[in-house]
Amino acid sequence: MKTKGKVFSALSTGLCALFLLCACNNQVQLEWRLTDVGVGVSGHTQAQAAYIAGDYTKISTYANGTKELSRPQSVNFSWSAEDNGAAVSAESYTVELSLSYDFTESIKYETDKTQIDIYNLLLDSTYFWRVTANLSGGKKSVSSTSMFTTSAAAPRNLYIDGITNARDLGGWKTSTGSVKQGMIYRCGRLNESKREDVKVEITDKGIREMKEVLGVKTEVDLRTNEYERGGITSSPLGGGVEYVNIPMEGAMGEDCITNEKFHPAIKQFFTLLANESNYPIAFHCDIGTDRTGFFAFLINGLVGVDENDLYRDYLFSNFGKIDTPRVLSNIDGYVNTIKNSEGSTLSEKIEYCLINTVGVDKAEIDAVRAIMTA
């Protein structure tokens, strides 16, 4: 038995060596040049960046809700590879981005060009990236690893093809840290509203972004009856994404805190938010501005986002194609009720309203805070 064990061990060692030799033979050494992406890279367009850095009440200077201006600016990655001074033409390239140097978890993009535009990077993060050239005959060459950092300026607005007014609730600063990114996304509808037959507006590209990059597991639809929902009964994102309809009446200009007709929807949503297995969540109404904006105000206000940043986020919807511009007086109803409630901070006042006026459980509020605090 010992002899057999030695033979098996020797055979295994030989096979491993052969495998490694084959693997090495599949690799080609090239001279790579990766562009320097930079430090503090911003995903915002020039107009978005100016609005974020300036007076949030001046939103009309940059957008009025009539055009699609909500999409972020892409970040461009480019590279070249040479073999003994001669440019190499690969069949395709695989670009990998990761938050860890060893690429234990990464997002991969395929292209047949030597450059690619990438959207929806996390804010205030250090990324590592590399490129693999897929050559003829199954051979490959992997570049060295480069790195870059992204800007911390919120919001993290998103490009999801076929959808307007999309962004992450995360990334905003609080007094103790920041709101966790990649957990809750707000956006406009995924399918056309107010029709009996379903017309999906999000494209296949947008679906891939939401499922494969953003990792959405639950879609919450705040639209009311079947007609407003456009006849939808399951998520356009397809299998693996839970569709939850939480009917919420139109909220622009109304006090959603004291008006009892809103309470069932608020309680149902917070029960869903308190269960971490539902995350990441994408929620929307029709254009993702008023009903969606109300819940965004509550959630980010609860976790400690500054009041002025909550206003800035609400008005940022004017960069989306929402048809009618939004102004802060639209939310005076519930904002005034919250600000006149008990509590020393806005977070405490929101908690008081949710528990004592709406009837949300304290345990659910605590769970949302714990889930969303980075």
C-alpha cells in the first residue's frame, strides 16, 4: 500500500507539473500600457458637479425636469499592448475592476476595442483594474494592475439604460460616517405606466446592470392600481428578483405623515426594509420623484443625512425626465410635520413620527439604521 501511495503521489505531482506547464504555455508576455485614470475621479457631468458644489436652491440653473440629464459621466479606461515593439491586436479584451488588489471579487467587462467607458462606480472608493487580452489560439496575456480613486461627492447617480432618475441612497455623509452604498436604489419606473398591456422600458442592457452589477434582489413598486402599474405583475428584471407592490397614493404636496391613507404603505415598506435578506432593493413610483422621494427622505433622514443634503437629493430629480420641475415647497407638508415633532435631531424627529403617528415598530427602525449605516 505504501508503494502504491508513493506511485500515486509521484503521478499526481507529474500531472500537476504538466498542468502548470500547459497553463504557462497558454500565457503570453506582452508590454502593457494602462492609462492613468486618476485620483478623485468624478462620475458627475459638469452640470451635476456644479449643482452639487453650489447652492441647491439654484437647481433651475442646471435642470428643469424636461430632459434626460440624470445619467452620470462615464469613466474612460484605455490601454495598449505590444510584442517586441509591435502593436498587438487581440480578438477581445476583458477588463476587470475590483475593490481588492487580489481581485477576489471583481466585475468584468468584455470589449473588442482598446478602451471602454464604465459607469456607476462607488463613491469615495479605491479601485484596482487590469486587462486580459484574449488572443488567437486560446492564448491570453494579463496586464499589470493599476489603481484609481473616486470622488466622495454624493449623490451616486446611476446609468441604467431605459430608466430615468436613478441613484443610490448610499454615499451621503452623516455625523458618524456615511450611508452604505449598494443597498437601496431609487429610480423611475421600469415599465410604462397607465396602460393595460405591459410595455417594458428598461432595456436588456439596463437589466444586466441592475442584476449583475448592482445586484438587485427586490423591486418595490409604489404605483397603485393595475392600470397605473401598466399591467405589470412581476419584475421586468426577470427571475431571481422579487416584485413587491406597495400601493402609495400620489404624495406631491401632501402630508404623508399625518394623513392615515398613507400609513399602510409606510408600515409595509419599513417591514420590508427591516429584513436584510431583501437587499439590494430598487424602489420606484412612476418617475421616481415624489412618492419615491418621500421614502428616500425618511430613510436617509433616519440614518443621519444632513437636512440640506436631503433637499439637494430631492431637487436632483430635476436632472431626470420628470416633465414638471420640482421645488422644495412640494414637500413642505411632511417636512414641516417632521420638523415640528419631538426630538433634538432630524433623525429623532423622523423616528418619533414613524412610531407615534404612523405606527412603525421601533425594532424595524433600528434594523434599517443598522443595515444602512456604513
